[in-house]
Amino acid sequence: MPSDNQSGIESILHENRTFAPAAEFAARSHVGSADARDAMRKRAQDDPDGFWSEVAEELDWFTPWSQTLEWKAPDAKWFVGATTNLCHNCVDRQVAAGFGDQTAIIWEGEPVEDGAPEIRNLTYADLQRETSRFANALKSLGVSRGDIVTIYMPMVPELAIAMLACARIGAPHSIIFGGFSASAIADRVHDASSKVLITADGGWRRGGIVPLKDNVDKACKKNDSLDHVVVLKRCENDITWHAEPSTEHGGKRDHWWSDLVDNASDDCPCEHMDSEDLLFVLYTSGTTGKPKGIMHTTGGYMVHTYLTSKITFDLRPDDDQVYWCTADIGWITGHSYIIYGVLPNRVPSIMYEGAPNFPEADRFWDIVARHKVTQFYTAPTAIRAFMKWGDEHPQKHDLSSLRVLGTVGEPINPEAWMWYHRVIGSECCPIVDTWWQTETGGHMITPMPGATDAKPGSCTLPFPGVDAVIVNDKGEEQPANTGGLLAIRKPWPSMLRGILGDRQRFIDTYWSTIRNADGEPYYFAGDGARRDEDGYFWIMGRVDDVINVSGHRLGTMEVESALVSHDSVVESAVVGMPHEIKGTGIAAFCTLAPGHAPDDALRGALRDHVAKEIGAIAKPDMIRFTDALPKTRSGKIMRRLLRDIAEGRESVGDTTTLEDYTVLAKIRESDEG
Ligand code: PRX
């Protein structure tokens, strides 16, 4: 990696460059020129109803809509009165059109035996049969329309089958990323009042087994809503089995996935769902300690993710494309851009189970070459890790099938952008830097690969129909190159419809910060950004107490709550700090209870404790022990000062409101871990 100084200079040089799509690429893409893109954006702006209706007509509906949008801020209803089913549009629609034999999902497991990994290809017909059988299995456990089913699974085909089966019968799913801990599972299952949870005996990750079922067993002890746990056999992992409801298992009983499915019929018609029926809940971190269940509904989400998949990645079903998004389905990226937006476009979607560096650091490039991947979508944190591992790994493989490269989850630094462009894209693949969120459901600000000139580090222009602006806290639009808050003025089809069970938090978090002169609220994204003289957006990062660690979102308060739940910690404050690979790392400042030694053993214990309470992704990168935390006279922790300390900055800014100056000196002296 270049030195800080050098990388700063390179950043500036790269940021000022633009990269135009190759003419040959543009000629073959859906949107092949800036004029065509601008016409599409203008159309969507002038006539949003007409624009989105036309897109919706490319998909199947059981009953048409009477009105495209009903908007009374903050509540949107899209495709009012229509009925449809997203599993139908992903699967049955393709089978009915004669494409049952085409590959929908290409799955590759992590273990490699005798040089060959396990690969499974699922066609649309396979998915129709398997989602029907599993949907019937769920019904046999008493699941009916509207019941939220929790899924905690590894990246295996059955995860896709389970979520699509839920959509098939109108049971919203709540998928929990396999890296979360037992406590996180218990909280989410409780919040969603799930009666059924689907898991596996384990999943492969970097050569080891993630003990998913064990984590579920621990969560079951703390939870009283669950009745049934469905277990897929993936690893032949030793697990504790509860054939009958048992007190030790919180009154639940376990079922093998295979036993349920073997007895199930493969006939299960898709439920006719109202466009506004809940499709899924996905928990994400916010500014309080408690993650919020973001609600997405059926019709608008389907239309928005379908169109953005098609345009952003230039998906074309009859062009031998193979699309690969490396995210886990447990995050919104996997929901929208491995499954729900991609399958309706009839391009095979790769699902890979494991780590990018198993068995070797070239695993991803080996997958790209073997499957002839055409679109590749990953996170900046992964790109920075690849850079560090060395160019020799991608260079061992033929990456010439690649056409479009994507990034998501955090700002991409221009050096990483240039490396991606040069080493992975051979300087001929457009890079789409897509800005969006769990709450937005689909892409919001993104280049169109055949039409938009890229600038490294900018997510470029809003997608058609997305009215993004930079405002100050009075809601006034900011001039070019002035930093401000990123807000969305008009509703978009895949917008969140609320937070499960917490209407007030939905209003407070997203619809209370920014209003226009007429008092109308705008959607507040929580990000700071600026727009340059060409109208391009540059995301500057979160302006709230959310941090983006390796592209994964965590609330600083969540980590603080986990730390203070340890016997030794009386008070803690967590801030983000720059991290070479993760983008943002976690710095924790802890005040200890009397009798606890501030040593490395305790640091290790606290890291493990956070992993137990939340998951390994939340482990602090640095823990400092302090006698007290710097506070204002009104008792607020001065996070800005802690950020300065975590970043090793000498100047700590204005400290005039600091209650006790000596606190600061003590932290700076405390040894770092
Ligand atoms: O800060 C922004 C950052 O990720 C946040 C959303 O996180 P999450 O809901 O977990 O969704 C991640 C995947 C969509 C945003 O508020 N973010 C996402 N994409 C970008 C980004 N920051 C800069 N550039 C991006 N392309």
C-alpha cells in the first residue's frame, strides 16, 4: 500500500479523472448513451406513474393496479389494489414461458476435494418444484400467510429455496446473517414473534464449520415464541437434537429439512399477494442499541429491484451472461441482488458459500474464470483485501469474461477503484458504484454502465425516478461542492414501509430531520454527501452514530451495550476509526469497575464478549481503558474528541465545553490495544 501522503496525492489525481464506457460496450447495453440515460431520467421525473407502470408491465400480476402511487408522507402505496407474487415472478413465470430448463442459480460450496468444489445448478423448474415442496412443509408446521419465518442459514441453495418458499405462501421472512450470535438471534426472533426458524447443522467458512444450530439452541433458551426449528444437514456436524418439545430447548422441537420435504407435495400454487403485503423484514443497525426490523412490501420492491438489476448490471437473458454478487443473502444486497431482482431478469445468479481466501487467496478469481462470470458485484473492503494479497492471484486466471464490475456498502477509495479497474477489469469494464441502503431496498444513486462516465469514488447520478438532493439541516438545497445531508424528496417503489412494531421510530429516524419550506418531510438517509459541478454525488459517510465496518452496518450503541453487559465495564463509548481494509474499524473506550486489571487478557475477554453478544463482525479493533470518558457539562460524551484520539490526531479541536480536562490526558496516556 502506498504511504498516506502518496495515497492522498493519488486520490486527488484519480478523483479528477473520468472514465467513459467503451463505444463497443455502450452499443450493446440497455442504456447506451448519456442522452438515452437523461431521457429516461427526465421521463421518470415528469411522469413517474407512467414510467414505473411501464416497468411493472414487464412482470406478471394476477390483478392490475388501479393507481400507481398513493403518497401521503411518510406512507407510500405502490401499484394500489394490484395482486402478484414475487416467487411467481422469479420462478414460475420463467417456467411458464418455456425456460424451465435454464439455470437460475449456480451454487458452489466452499470445500475443495481433489481440486474440485461441489457445484449445484438449479434450473427454474428445480426451483419451482423445491420451493413448492418446502412451502408445503412450512404449511405442515402451521405457517400461514402473514406469519414471519426466521431464517438463519449458510449460503446454500436451500436458503434461496426457503426465502422463495416463504414468498410463495405469503409468509414474510426475516433472514439473519449467519455471522450473528445467539443473543442477536433471540432478539430478532422475539421482535418478529416467529413461530418457525430455519437453520442448518452448520456452514463452511474458511475451512471451519460455523455452528449455526448450536447458536440457535442457545437462542431458543431465551425465546418463547418459537415452536419449531427446521434443520438442514449441510456439514454432518454433531448437534444436539430435540425430537420432541423439550424444556431444555425452550419447548421447541427440531425437524430435519429432508424429513419434511420428503413427505411434501410439489404442488403449491403461489398466493395472490396484495402489492403492499409484507414481503420481508430485515434487521439493521440504527443509532440506538436495538436493531430495527425494516419492512419491505411486495409490488414496488419487485419492480424497483427488477429494473435496477437490469439497468445497473446490464442484465440480458439471451446473452450467455453469468452474474455474481459476492454478498451474503443475510444482508439487503443479497436479498435484492442475488435473488429478488436478478431471477426475474432470467440471468443465472451465482451463490458461493464460503470465504474469498479459501483454500487460497485466488478463490474468487478461480470462480470467475470457471463460471465465465460476466457481472461481478462486491464491496470495497473486499477489493482492498485483494489489493493487499497481491496482483498475482487474479493474474493467474482468465478474467476476460467480465463485462461489468460493481461495488456497494461504503465509499470506495480511488486507489481501490483504480486497482479494480486495472487488475480485475483490464481497463475495459465499466465500474458501477451503487449507493443505497437496507431501507431503500434497491439502487438509488448509480452509474449506468453503458451511459455514465465514471469518476473514481463517486456513485455518480440518481437512478431514474430517484429525487436525491443535498440539503442543510433546514432542508435548503446546497450549492455544488458544498457538503450537506443526503435526502430523497419523492417516494420510490422499493422504499421501506416502516419499522416492524415501531411507527414512532420510523417517523423519528427518517422523516423528522429534514423538511422543505412547506413543512413536507424528506427521507433522511443518515449519510453526508456533496454533489459536484456535474451533478455527481460523492458520499462522505454516516452522520449519525452508525458505523460501516467492512461494509456492514453497526450501531455504536449496540457495541457499547454489549461492552457494558460485561461485569468489568461500567461505561463505554464506541467510535469509528480509519482502517486499512475494513474502511472503518471499531475503537472502544471503557471505564472499568473497581478490581479489574486493565490488561490484554481483559481486552481479549471483552472482544470475545462482544462477539458472543452480537457477532464477530462487531469485535472492537482497539480497546482503551480510561478512568472516565470526556463529557460536556450536560453529560454528553464528546465523541468528536474520542474520534480524534482513535485516529491518533494531535489536535483535539475545541474542548471548551469539556467537563474535566484531565480525563482527556488520561485517555491519551492509557496504553492502546
Ligand atoms: O453509508 C452508506 C453506505 O452504507 C449505508 C447503508 O448500509 P446498509 O443498509 O447495510 O446497506 C448496505 C448495502 C446497500 C449507507 O447509508 N453505502 C452503501 N453504498 C455505498 C455507501 N457509501 C458510499 N458509497 C456506496 N456506494
